[in-house]
Amino acid sequence: MQFVILFGSYARGDWKEAAALKPDRCLGHASDYDILAVTEEFEP
């Protein structure tokens, strides 16, 4: 079985675009994509 899982802020729907962030902020950054790609099944 092969599949890709999207998780994190994009999966939750609460991501932040760079244009939405205040330019004078001290903390925080635009969201990135968090993915897990599974390519092979594990067979013990």
C-alpha cells in the first residue's frame, strides 16, 4: 500500500499565509506543508 498523509496546520485548516502576518512581528512564520509519504509495507 502506498499513500501520502497531510497533517499539521494545513490539514487542520488553520494555516498562516505570509501576507497575513504582521511585518513587525517578533515571533511566528508562514505555515509550511507537513506530509508523510509511505512507499512500502513493513513485513517482519
